Amino acid sequence: MLEAKLDAASQLKKIVEAIRDMLGECNIECNETGLALQSLDKSHIVLVSLLLGSDGFSEYRCDRGVTLGLNINSLATVLRCANNDDILTLRSEDRANELILTFEDSKADRISEFNLRLMDIDQEYLAIPETEYAATVVMSAAVLQRTLRDLSALSEAVTIEIDKEGIRFSAEGDLGKGSTHFKPCVDMENAENSINITLSEPVSLSFNLQYFSNITKASSLSSTVTLQMTAGMPAQIEYKLPSGHVRYYFAPKIED
Amino acid sequence: QSNQSTLSSFFKIS
């Protein structure tokens, strides 16, 4: 059986909000090390890979592997019934067909319980080899989100160029063009505003901005984001969690 | 002109 407790329901609410626009139904695999999810969006443009280590829970118990086949939007609907600071417990018996969620306020004088029906989902998995990327950029998650939002007013695509001078985001559409360039920098007072670039060769890739904007909904999970890119390959975009990560593999636009 | 690629053209699906 699975029994996992979080001190604040907001932790799971934010994670589900970060992935729900891209995923419909998917399996969450639970074992003694934690919860993991790997799922492609319908169009096969983005893969979401979520890892929630058992250390990230205030209490965690999973004796035997459990697969939770869930509709992510149903999970989001139920989680809306929890207050952000409620204590949240996830429970599922072995071979059960439901996930039980309980929400308690800190004084434990209100306890809500919801049972979510589980499904058998025949899911596709992607084998992603360990990769050395040509460029790695660590930057503020909020700054990335803002930059992409600004450029989405111009075009449905953004081009990202990374070289030793910095990282440049640009877009061009009917009304004109725009770009934002960030130089590598170290901000001693606000470390999350630093921009760190590790590079073996310069990279330029273009991406659909609608999908990118869905990915950056994970900005509420982490102050920084790590972008990893190699020419002609999908990008890896990672938001670190206290014990785990939300990672996206994002297929680029390819020149004809 | 650029086209959207899909992840299945880079990684193996199982």
C-alpha cells in the first residue's frame, strides 16, 4: 500500500497545475523511493518527467510497487478542495481501484476525504538516453517566464541562441520583431537572479511558444530553471524540487 | 520555414 503525507497541500497543487495542461491520463509509479511519472502530451511535442522522492514527504510508506492510473484534470479538481496549508495524505491499498486523498487543517478539526477512481492506462514510454548537452543555462524561472510571455505577443515561435556572450531570445511576426539578451552574471544578493552558462559549443534552436508557456507554469515550483540544449535535439528544461524535479523534454522546430 | 518536430523522431517509444 501507499501512504504519503505532505505538510502543505500547496506543494502537490502547484505540481499538478504545472503539468495538467499537457497531460490527460497517466500512470504515477510509486515505490519505496518515491513517486514518478513520465508522460507524453497528445501531440508528442513535450514529455513530462516528474520525480517526487520519499524524502520530500513528511511521512512516506510504500512497501510494494503501486501504479496509480489517474486523470490529471480529475486530480486537479479534487485538489482544488484543499486549502494551501492543509495537511494532505495520499493513500491507496494494494490492487485498489481508488486513491484516497485527505485534507486536514493544522488543528485537525476539519478533515475532508475524497476518493478518486483509478484507471488502467496503457501508456507509451520514451527511452531517453543520458545525454551531454552542448549548452546548459541556469537562470531565474520567473525571468524566463516573463521573457517568453513578452515574445509571444509577436510570434508563435521563439528562437533561443546560446553562446559564450550569453543567451538570446528572439521572435519575429507580422508586427515586427523583438529580442532579449542576457549576459552571464552573478548576483550575490539574489542568487536566483544569476545567469550561469556552461557551453561546449554555441547552440540555436526554435520552439513553439504556446507549449513553452505551458512548461513555464512550473515557475511556481522553483526560483531557478535549468535549460539544456544541443543543436537539432530536444531541449531538457528542469525545475528542481526540494526532493526531486519536474523535467520537460521539448521537441524543437526544425528548418525545412 | 520551420516545422514542428515530435519527440518520437528522436527517442524510442516503448
